[in-house]
Amino acid sequence: MKSSDDTTAAPVGVGEGVGQAVGPDQAGTEALRAQVLEALKVVHDPEIPVNIVDLGLVYDLEIDGQGNVSIEMTLTSMGCPVQDLIQSDTELAAMKVDGVNSVSVDFVWSPPWSPAKMTDDGKKQMRMFGFNV
């Protein structure tokens, strides 16, 4: 996992893997990673009309050779009353992807989430719902 002390960390999927050589095993893992990220887009905080990926809540996603997925993510606030719901929804969404054997979700609070971590699509969705981002 990436160091949670990295205050400049971008959410997963933002500028990663560009221009890197990819071997056959790594190509399969990267394809699975993309499928898991896409599957996670069904998970929402019930109070925010944007999925956890576009909100920038998923900080890291690693997959080993056996299809075990490890997700490091945060929430918009430490006291989020639906943390357990978001965790179980995240686990269930990832488990639906063919090739995923197990899923673990770890919450981190550093660096803290801010609207700057949102994708352009996430910001656009928020503006459509009347939020100023």
C-alpha cells in the first residue's frame, strides 16, 4: 500500500500507469484493477450523489496474484455514521468482479479527504446536484 503519510497522494486511477511497460501478468492485474474500480462506482455515501471513486475516497487498490483485493480508502469525515454501510457495500461490489477472491477495506484518515481529490466527473456531478465545488 502507499504510505498514508503522503499528503500529495492522488486517488487511484488519477494519472497512474501512464507510459509504463506492462508484462503479461501485470496486464491481467491492471485489467482486473480497472474492473474493480468500475464496480466500485455503484457505491455511494447516502448523503452525497457521487460514487466513492469519483469522490476520490479510494486512495489505493492492490490486487495480488490470487485475486485478493486490498482497498485503502477514506470518508468525507471521520465521524461518518454510515462507515460500516460503505465498507460492506465496497466489499460486496468488488467481490462481484470475476477473478476477485477476497476483499479487505481499510479506512485511513491521512491525508484527509478534500473536494480537491474528486475527479472531474465527480465535480461535474456535484455541480449538477447544486453543490459548489
